[in-house]
Amino acid sequence: MNRILVVGAILAFCTPCTGQESGVENLLAQAEPAIQGQLNQVLETFETQTSGDFGSNVVVFQEIQKLKESTADKGEIAKQIAIFVATPGLDERQRLMAPVVLQLLQLQPKIVIRALAPHLDSENEHVRSFVRDWFQGHDVCAEGPSTLLALNYADYLDYVRGQLNRNEEVPTAFIKYIYERSPERALIVFNYANPILHAETVARLLEMQKKFKADWQKREKAELDKRFPLKMMSEQEINELQKRVDRQTNKLTLEERKQQWREVHLAEHLVSHAIWLKENDYEVRFYKTALPEANEQLENLSKHDGWWDRLYVAEIMRQHRELRQIEVLEKLNQDSNALVSKSAKAASR
């Protein structure tokens, strides 16, 4: 059991022979001894309990609470559990109990998603299995008529929006996972979460900034500073923000952008409808009406500027060979986005 407390000692004797081992070392190097120690204590508590219902066990609850309070950064706890799973020589039963610990912590999904998303394609099979099992369990724990709620993708939308708002990249592993899992919902996620959706809000903030600055200049600056000390944006900062908005919106009007969103929704609906007809053996109707419409929509989406639309096309054609269009795939094979190109090449085989 105490092996978890000596991760540093283990690392000292690990020789990186392969890329996978090197990746494991990088992950283990981020181990926090205090959190790992409490995690180890939780598992030791599991060993002493005769009842399998850990959720209602007072002793287990107390140790879980200690783990939860070991740091203010709850995402760090989720990451530390992944590090725990990667520990060399770990007892298999301990490794299997790691998901139970994560479940008992009852962390908000958005916290776990942000912590584990980068490890969805980990080279370490234990970490990859642990992370993917959590995501797949999360995907199916919500039901409802909403396109996003059907696979619980509403949390993924919040995650992607948060990454973009913080100017942080969305991990490639996460993009691949949700497109492979459900290209239809992934398309909706990225169309909703795209920064261009915030263009109207940003534009309004710019106008408010300009107006407020004009009003501020008309007043007694010294008196205003005493009452409301403010740091105004410089003209250069305003211009840079405006340029960024222009790039994000491609100078399209809000109505033009809304029309694009409607077109994407219609395209996804027509393609999904055609797939449903095929899978439910409505062959005649599928080939007579739905197939040409679906092909037309896929071809149109393949010409969109957003890589998320083109990736949807490539992934749909990879998963549904009856919808493949050689000309479209040949073009996407050369796409500037690596994910789009890779998916299109896989669909072409």
C-alpha cells in the first residue's frame, strides 16, 4: 500500500525506453505526495470495510472528505487519481477501485472533464482506460429530447466554451473522442461554442467602453478617480479587440451568422435523417429522397471555413460508407487541419 507514497523513488529507477514510458514519467512527475497519500488512505479504508456499499459507509465518507479537502483545486484531485492509476506495480484491485473513488468525490462534471480530457488518448493503457470509462459513463447518464442532452453533451459545450473563453486550446484527444463518439453532437457543440457566438456581446462591450470613456473625459477626472478608481482600455487595446472580433466574425452581420447556424442545423438534421432511414431498413425512401439531400449537405459543409464542420463531414463519411463522396474526400485529404485530413484519409480506405 505504501508504494503510492514513494512515487518519486519509483521514478528515480525508471529508465525511459519507449515513448509510452516517457509519457508515463511525465505524468508521474506531477504527483502530489499529500494527495497521493490521502488517496492511498482511502483505498486502505476500502480494504478494512466488509460492506461493499462504500457510499453509505461513515469511515469511507470521512476519508473521502479529507481527500476532497486536500486542495482547493478539485481538478487537481481528478488528475492525481489518473496519476495514481499510472503508478508502476500498482495492485490491480487498487487500480480498479480508482473510478469508485472518483465517483464518491462527487466532483462537478466540468471539473473532471477539464482535468481528464487531455488524457483521453494517453499512451498508458491504464490511464486511457480509466479516463475513457469515465467519459463513456458520463455520456450516457443523461436522457432527454435535446440534441445535446441525449448524450450529455451539454457539459462538453460548457467545457469547450470555457476553454475558448480562457484562450486555451481544446485538447486534440477530446475533439477526436467526441467526434468519433457522436459526430452529430460534436458538430453542434463546436458550432455553439465557437467564439463568433460571443461577437455580439464583445461588440456591445466595445460600444459601452467607448461611450463610458467619452463620458469620463467630460467630467472632472480627479474627483472621479477618488470615487471610482478605474483603469481604462487604451485606444490600441480597443483597436486590437475590434480586429479580433472582425477576424472571428469574418465581418458577417449577426443575421448572416444566424443564417449560417440554421444551415448547419438543417444539414445535420438531413444527414442524421438519412442515416436513420438506412439503419432502420427504409431502403427505398432512403435512396430516392434522403440520400441526395444528405450528400448535398455534406458537400456544402465540406466547403465551410470552420474545421469543426469539415471534420464532421469526414467523420460521417468514415463511419457511414454509404455517404462517402470520392471528390469531397479527396479534397479533405489535403485539408490544412490535421484532424480533418486524418479522418478523411481513414474514410477513403
